[in-house]
Amino acid sequence: MKFDNAIVVAALAIGAYQMVESYSNRDKLTRENLTYMSLGIAASTLWLTHQTMNGANAAAMYTAVGLLFQLYLVSYVLTTN
């Protein structure tokens, strides 16, 4: 495996772990977390735009999944708290 591929695999694994961890701890999120969550959504949107414009379609799909997950967490916080 090339070093480039190892970096990609590591990044994907860390991102997947973060999504699973966030999902399992979603009950601990409060409205106080919305600022940080909104910043994450803004950053993901910028990355998604950048990746799409540069033809990095696989990375864009991964970012889109993360963005949808972030939006889910925000809606969860807004409807439960």
C-alpha cells in the first residue's frame, strides 16, 4: 500500500469513528453545542464545494455524508432540547 493510500484509510477510519461516537453520545448534546456544530457544517460545506469543483468526487461523497450527519445532529438537538 502506498503511503498516500494509508493516509486516506487512516483519515476515513478516524472520520467514521467520530461519526459513530457522536451518534452514540447525541443525548449529551445541548443547545450550547450549536455554535460548534454550525461551524462544522460551514466547514464541511466549504470542503464539499472545494472538492466538487476540483473533481474529487469520492472525497466529496464522504464529506456529503458527514455533512448530512452533522445536519441530523443539529435537528436532533433542536427537537429534543
